[in-house]
Amino acid sequence: MEAPTIFGRRVRVGLFEVDLSSGEVHKSGRRVPLQEQPFRVLAMLLERPGEIITREELQASLWPADTFVSFDEGINTAIRKLRVVFGDSADNPRFIETIPRRGYRFIAPLRVLEEPRSTAGPPVEAAVTASWWRKTEYRTAAVVIVALLSVAAYFARPRLAPRANASSERVMLAVLPFLNFSGDASQEYFNDGLTEEMIIQLGSADPQRLGVIARTSAMKYKNTRKDVQEIGRALGVDYILEGSVRRAGDRVRISAQLIQVRDQSHLWAETYERDANDTFSLETVVANAITLQVERRLSSPLTLARRTNARPVNPEAYDLYLKGRYYWNQRTPTGFWKGIESFQQAIEKDPSYARAYVGLADCYILLGPNDILPAKQVYPLAKAAALRALQLDDTLSEAHASLGFVMLLYDWNPAQAEKEFQRAIDLDPNYPTAHHWYAYDLVAMKRSEEAVAEIRRAVELDPLSSIINADAGQILFLARRNNEGIAQCQKTIELDPEFSQVYWYLGLLYEQNGMPDRAFDAFLNAPSGLLDSPHGDAVRAAYRLGGMRGYWRQRLAMLQRQSKEHYVSPYAFAVSDARMGEGDKAMESLEKAFNERYPSIVFVQIEPVFDKLRSDPRFADLVRRINAFQR
């Protein structure tokens, strides 16, 4: 893929603004003196960012044969003056890279400022990033961690705060997905993993003062054409970080820039390049330097110090870990299985890699509630993986959250799970999954106000996550705040109309509110639901004749058909039986769910669907046996 050509006449590079029409360079609003010939070299480089401008091209355009000054002397002088202006270095370039015996390349991220058609309003910014992603060996992946830690140190500094009293105020930051211009779709996992690693590092820098939008929401803006202000408003952030990556041979270069949403001003830009041959010792040196800087500026830098002191990771294992997370985030059965395979391979490469065990646990955890495999098959594996991760590193927030969710859904011990969730949040208050899962733990303990507060915190950290927004509707349903739940589900559908699960929650909420027609519409119109099945007409006819009872009868028939093809939990049958008023059948299905240790059984005592069963002694005995697991 070719690098984009700059058609605008004004370009912003970090703190610098270059006007190609007037031949002027400004830094932070002040003009920087630059002679004509160096500027002409700069203009050629900026016209084709990320591409090599050969010495022959430069000579033909700027040093014709009748020029008195020799080309070699002239180009060397021009490049030297440009590096003085940009504060650049030939040995570790951040702006202009020398390609030995070939030419030069402009490597920093830049933005084109296109003049608007009318005089009203500010310039419209269009992102332009160099096209230089390339494949490389596994070992270069570890270098990314070093650069991430270096960038994280900067963002922990007090100047992030929009007002003077930084220590008492909290600001929000979003990390946009790092762009992949390689044209190689198989490398997308690395780009996505890099974005997630950046989010994790920054989220741990100083959580009390710096909140970081989670991966799921950030990924909504992958390859977006929206401008910084539009993204900032949607995510509710003060700052946006964007950048690019180049991997070539034994070198890794990460270029990043920080933008203030309010006025789209560029506060900081930096490029990091490292040699992959000695990554682990270099990581230690950089980590110690960052820890020192954080300790000078922050009141509680211990979380960052913990991460920087972590043991080195086998680069191949790290690469496989990124692949595993890429698949896990797809939230599909195929994605979970591919994730398990990648995490297991990572563990084979590095048996002491704690985060690979966390990823493995998370895959097994989601196989259960999604009715892919029975809980008894997957949750012991999830628990073993989470415990192993904590044996290797008990300061991993993700591991405590994973163990807590297993304790809730399989051990049926919400009180013990709460300790793990609280520990996870103490370690990383910006980890949305910990707040998300903790909300379920709290609602299971009938602490609905706290549960709603936790799920709202998760939504704040990951505002565009379909699953977190939908599950907020379910939490409100379980908390019996139906009107709020309906509004939340409607908001989620606006966010992602194709997310089927939210229609299920909305239907339950409408039915609970005595609105059967709307409930039926929600159930029927869910993507890939009964409306799209061969039985859609029969479902409509059943509703016309029998109301919601007719709908649930048709749903029960659908579950019976599906159970002949794949696993369907007895809990799903219990819900349909209870809605139809078939108390005996509902209790029979709940007993089966109890014996299978189905995860949702822990919520049975608060689940509105089973309200009509609460006077049944068998139901009271079931609740007693579930609660006995907490002793």
C-alpha cells in the first residue's frame, strides 16, 4: 500500500506546524527560522510520508546540474539543519530517518490541516500516517512492552490534567487503535494487541487521576474517519493518544502523539526505536527510569512499579498471547476455541507466563454461560488456570477478576468472590471487566444499589461495549428497576442493533412490566432469532392465539429441537416452563441445572422469572442448598 500524498498545504507534526505555502515552520505557535533549501527538502519529505525519497529525486528536484554547491554537501547541510529545528537525532531519529546509500524518509505521525471551504470554524484535520508496517521475527514483539512503558510514564505526569490542581482531579484518556498499513490482515492481531497493551499500561499508571477507556470502545474507532473532537465527545475523554508502528528486521519503532480533545492541540509527540537483540536488559533499564519519574510526580506509583518489575516474557509466548486475546475478544464459539489454542501454545513456550493462564481462564469462563459446554466440563479448568496465574503473579488484576467470576458462577460463593473482585479493582480500578463481573456478584447478594453503581462504572470505562451495555440492562432487570432497564436496553440497541442478547433482556423487562406486545416484538425481532427461523409464522400465530404463553410454548419447542443438535442448558428450559406456568416442569429443570452446576442458578433467588415458584417448598429447599455452598 502506498503512503498517502498530502494535498493540504498545512501539516501538523507533534508540536510543529508546517505551512507548505508560505514556507514557514511554527513550534507551539512560534515561528522557527529555517532557510529555503532545507524547507524545500522538508516539503518533499512531507509530501510522501513514510516513503523513501531517494537521493536521486532530491538532486533532480533541488540541486540541478548547474547548481554551484555540490549535492552531497548541500543535502547533508539541509538534513542537519532540519534535525536542529526538530531536535532530532541521526542515531535515534524521531522525524527524519536516513536510509544509507538510498535517501531519507519522514517517519513521525502527522496530520494534514485542510483549509475549510468557508472562513467560519477551525480547520478540519485529516489523519495521515506513514505506511510502513512490515512482518518481522517473534522476538521484536517484546520490544513493544518497553516502548509502552516509556509512553505510559509520560501520561502519568501532572501536565495531563486540564486544570492546575492535577492531584485532586481525574481526567480521561482514549487510546485509538494503532494503524496497520501492511496490507497483511494476518498481522491485525498484533495491532489490536498493541492497542490493548497500551491501554493496560496507561490504565495502571495512576488510576485515581487518570482513567483510560477500555479496549472494546477504543476498537470501535478502528480505521475511522471521524475527527478527534467527535471521538472525544462520544467517549467522554479529555485526551486521545494515536500512533503508528513499524517493524523491520531486528528493529521496532513506535510513534505516538497525544492530542487534547478540547482544542485538538498536540501536547506531545515521541518516537521510540529499540534493538531487539537485547530487549530484556533494556526493558529493565527503561522500567527503572520510568519508575523513578513516576515516584517524583505521583503520590501512589506502586501499581506502575509492580508492572515494570515483572519478569521478562518469551517473545513468542507474548505474540501468541496477543493472538489469544484477539480471538477471545471476538466473543464467538470459534473465537474461544482458537483463543484456548493460542494461550496453550503461549504456555508451552513460556510455562511461567501468568497472563497466558488468565487468558485461558477467561476463554473457559465464557464457554459456560454461553451454553457451548456444560459448566462441569469447563469451570474446573477455568479455576485451575486462574489459580495458576495467581501463583505466578498475585498482582494481576485480571487473574483476581477471573477467579472471582468462577467463584460466583461455579462455586456459588459470592461472598468469597467479592474478595477477589475487590482485590482486582484495588490493583487496577480502570479494568472494566472487574466492575462488570463484580456487579453480578453484588446483585446475587441482593445488594442491588451497589450492583447498579458497579455496572455503571464499567459502562463509564467501556462506553461502547455492546456486552457491558446489554448486561447493564440485565443487572437492572435483576434489581427490579424495569423502566431504567428498558431505557438501557434501548440505548444498547441504538449502539449495536445486531447484538442479539440485548433483545432478550428487553423482552423480559417489557413482559415484567406488563407490556406483552412490546415484549413479543423484542423477542421476535432479535437478529438471528425466531423471526428469522423457519418457524417464524408459527410463533406469530401462537402469540395471536395464546399471548405470551403461546410464545413461550413455541420457544420451548425450539429449545427441544436445538438440544438434539447441541448442548442446551436445563436452565433455559426452566425459564420457558416458569413463564408458561408449568411449575412442576420448571422445578424439574432447575434441579437438573443445579446438578449440572449451571452458572445462572446462583441468581435463582433474585430472578423475577421465578417469582411464582417462591411459595413452593421445593424452590425454598433449592435456594437453601445453593446458599449452603457459601459456608
